Amino acid sequence: MPRRVTKSAPLSVAAPRRWNDAVGFAVILGLTFLADLPALNGTLLWDDESHVTRPDLQSLHGLWRIWFDVGATQQYYPLLHSAFWIEHRIWGDWMPGYHAINILLHVGCAWLVVLLARRLALPGAWLAGAVFALHPAGVEAVAWISEQKSTLSGIFCLAAALVYFDFDQSRRRSRYLIALALFLCALMSKSVTATLPAALLVVFWWQRGRLDWKRDVVPLVPWIGLGTSAGLFTAWVERHFIHAEGADFALTLLDRTLLAGHVVWLYLAHLLWPANLMFFYPRFAIDARDPLQYFWPAAALMALAGLAWLARTRRGPLAAALLFAGILFPALGFLNVYPFIYSWMADHFAYLASVAVIVPLCALITRVSRGYAVPVSAALVTILCLLTWRQSHDYTDIETLWRATLGRNPSAWMPHYNLGVIYAASPSRTNEAIAEYRAALQYKPDLANAHANLASELEKLPGGLPEALREHEAAVRLEPDLAEVHSNYGLALLHTPDRLQDAVAQLETAVRLDPRSVAAQNNLAMALARIPGRLDEAINHARVAVGLAPASAETHNTLGAVYVTSPEHAAEGIVEFQTVLRLQPGNRDAGNNLAYALAGLPGRLPEAIAEYQTLLRAWPDDAEVHSGLALALSRQPGNRDAVIREYETALRLKPDLMEAHYNLAIALSFIPGRMPDAVAHLEAAQRLDPNSQPVAQMLARARAMLR
């Protein structure tokens, strides 16, 4: 029987192409991880704590609030914060997880750039994807966890465009609905993607030379409505929840036009020549009276006019310019964006807009280089990879980022201020914090928070209180409606001789401005407790603070301290101190206060002494605890030597402890031959507190006895 002959099927090009795509994607993925590696283990930066899911949002109810409680998150981007919520469920506060996700999303955007370039039949698609993935201007969006909003919204936005192009050809309703759903996801991740429908219309004009109302415009009308609504809602949130309003945003339409005309050139320059990139760019002055400031918008109009003339034969350059400026529009200055307080521009604002420059340029490079396309592309990608790797080092931690920013923009006040906050958290870096706050005020003298924080640091220095009070006064003058500055000023006045009434006035103002301020309620309670006849008010304010923050050790400690100012409430004070120690075992202040309160109750002196001794085992160099133990021991007979030894230890550790000088003088005055030593300690106590009547009276008697 003759063998049946079958016809062989033609070889398919799909398999080799899929293999090439897999290799290309793997190369971009590997190079991107390599280039961004320095930031992979980076710590939280600037406002990352407002984006990584807060403890009060980590439950299922927190997820509900992300979607339905406007203001629960820094910006109302529910899909973005749902992603953060899921990520926190998986790896908690492990930072490399967030960075890895951001890199993967960025690589996903680069892959979509490749597909879009192919869909538009442009050469150099893989080069465009690699340049987008490895351009150093993208580092800010990738290395900064908060900017997952850029990479996540980029995925949805680019995917929506890709699917919509398919709908444009097939007119299949399912493709339209999928594209619309992706666009909605993009808006719920970052509303600057609202420019997508306008960008699609520009592409259609580039492809066909005209726009058909029914075919091109009508299907995108709902998109335009959704995008406009999302943009206006975000602008409202920026004003009402992030406070993107006030003097820093008081720009006329002409001012905003001059600003837009300038920054659009700067963004383009940074894409074409990515040198001297920084987190905060100089915030240049906008002055409509300066003729030179009209050069940039005039140059932009002239460029558009030239491209419009060229569009008679080549529409591509004009289309690319319109896409670039149009996608950038929300960040050009016509809308209030909170970061404008610090800088008119930021690299992450141009994340998606860069596609409009990168794709056509890579197509041009591929066409021009012809047979040398591979080595030229390899050289370009290598250079960008190295630049991105270097730029990524700036994002390893927040101090490094601020230092790198100041190295390129020394007059930026915000990095100085934030470095001051960082240094203020370390007791050994007080002088560095002061220097940074002073530097911030040099460039922005009206920064109330810098004045207030500088004052708080000056209070830590010997003799720094007078200057601290002046800084507090400046803060109150600049921000009279800010409860925090009144509260801080009141607390400083509370430690100033003869300023108790002034302290109360400031703290009452703080509570009036913000009744829910725990610090203001706490500080006012402490101040009122010192005024005869106002103990009940003090207790009420301390109880309010506890109600506002029931899990706070500080509020319970303050309530206890207020209670023990009155013997009839001492037992309640002890309960509060014990609550603190349950919340924070080993809390030094609560333990010291508990021991002091126990020492004042009949029959509980042994407990007080035992508590002091327990504290000294944990803090052997704590002068206040040694002084408290000495006072408790003095109430038991036969402890004279131990009392003197504890007071002397306290003064060796802290020579300016007035109470120890005074009490040691009393103990020494009963020992024959030690009256001169007692007088010396009383004189020291008087130097430390010249207005103390008990010290003055005791010193007068001691001097009289010496005569």
C-alpha cells in the first residue's frame, strides 16, 4: 500500500518572536533591578509613612475607610492604598518588598511602552522600553515608595491605551469596556492620568490627519467627563485635606502661564540631558514684571508654531509635543499641587509624559543609526543604566536624600528643616538640629514650624531658654491659628520663672483652637495644677487627654502627676502611674512619679524606697531618682549618711539640680561643723532659682547661725 504523503505546515514566526520578547523582557527586568539596586533596601522617605498603611487602617474596617472615608488617607487614591494595604498584609513593614513591587510595576510599564510602540508601528520599540525603564529621571518614581502611585497608575493607563487602540480597530464593545475599566483603575491610583483621552485623540489625529466626531470623539466623551471629575475632586482634596492653598499658591493666570512655559522646557531638558537631577529643584521666583520671564513661554509658542507648519508634511513632531505638554498639564502650574510649596517641578510628575519623548526619539535613533542600531542602542542603554545606578544611591535613606538634595540645591529650605527634625530625634545631635533649623529659616524666615522646633532645641541648651522664648514668639506671630505653636510656647513658659499665667493663656488658646490636641490638653493640665484653686480644671483637662489617647502612657502619667498635687487624690495618682507601667513596663518617669507618690502616703514609705531602688538598678546615673530616694530615706530615722550620699551622687550627676542642693543643705545643717557646706549648697540653689522664697529664708537663717 502506498504511503500517504502529508503536506508540511509552514514554519511560524510566532515562536521565535515570543522567544525574543521573553529575552528582551528578561534583559530589561535584570538591568532595571541592577540599576535600582542601591535603593532596594532603602528606608522610608519623606511622606512614605502616610502611604504605607497606618495601624488604624490595617484592619478590614481600615480597608473600608480607604474606599469610603475621604481624608482617611493622604490623597483619595483608593486603589493605590488598597494595594499598599495588601502589601502590608503580606510583608508588613519590610521595605524591600515595597521597593521590589515598585520596580516590577515600572518594568511592567516599560513592557507596555514596547507594546504601544509596536502597536503604533514605530521602530525601536525595545529601545524605547529599555530607555524608559533605565532613564535616571524615573528613579524618583521607582525608588520612592509613595510614588507607587505613578508606577501603578502607569500600568493601568498604558494598558487602557493599548486596549483602546484595539477597540479603535475592532469596534468591539467588550474591548471598549475593558479599556474604560482600566482607565478608571488608573484614575483611582493617580488622577493625573485624566489626560489619557486627550492623548488618544492626539494619536488618532497623528495617524489619520483628522478627527472624526462620531468615530474618534464621541466614544471618549465619557472618559473626558470621568477624567475631569477626578481631576477636580483631587484638586479639592489637595486644598481641603493637604492645604494646597494660601500665599504660596497666590498666582495669577499670567503667573501660572509664565511658570508653565518655563518648567515644560526644564522637563524636556532633563529627559534629553539627565544631569543634576534632584529631589527638590530650585523654586525660582515668578515675576510678571520681568521681561526675561516671557522668553520661555514665547519660545514654546514659537516652537509649536514651527511644528504646526511642519505638520503639513510630518505630523509626528507636533503630535509628540502636544502629548508631552498635555500629559504634563496637571503639573505645569495651572492647578494647585501641594509640593509647589517646595519646588515647581519634580521628576515623578513627568513619569508618563516622558513616554511621549522617549518613543519618538528612539524611533528616530533606530532609523538614523540603520546598520549600527544595535551598538548605538547598547551604548545608550549602558550609559542610562550607570546614571540610574548612581542616582539610586540618593534614595538609600532619608538623611542621604536630603544631603544629596542640598548638594545640588543648597538654598532648598525643606531639606534643612527635615534634617533638623531627624537630628532632633537624637539627644546627641541637638547642635546639628539647631544649625539645620537656622539654615531653613535663612531661606524661609516665615516658616513657623522651624521657629517652633528651633525653640524646642534651644530649650535643651544651658542658658538657651531666653532665645527659645523669642523663637516661640515668632512662631505664634507667624501662625496665630495653629494650636501646636501655642502649646509649645505655653510649655516653654511653664518652665520659665514668673510666667505661669502667660503659660496658661497660651495653652488655653491652643485648646480653644484644637480641643482634640492631646499635647495641648496635657500641657494645660500641668499648668493649671500649679495654680491654687484650679486643680479641678487641671484634672478635667488631663482626663480629656486620656480620653483622646487612652493607650498613651504620657496622658496617664500627666493625669497621675496632676492627681498627686493634692493629698486627697494621691491614691488615684498611684493608679494612673501603675497604668502607665502596665502600658510601658520600665517607664522611668512613671516609676519615679509612683515612688514619689508612695512616699507621701502613710505606711507606704518602704514601697517608695523599694521602687526607687528598682529604678536605680535600671538607671544608675539618673540624678532625679537618686534625689528622690534621698528624700524618701530622710523620712526614716537613722538614714542620715545614706541621705547625704544619695544627694551628693545626684549633684555629681546633675550639678544644676536645685532641689538636691536645697534638701542636702537641710540635711547638712543638722550635722555639727557642716553649716558652711549647707550655706554653699543654699547659695547654689539660690543661683539656680533666685525667686524661691524657701531657699532665701533658709539661706538667711543659715548665715545668721554662722555668725
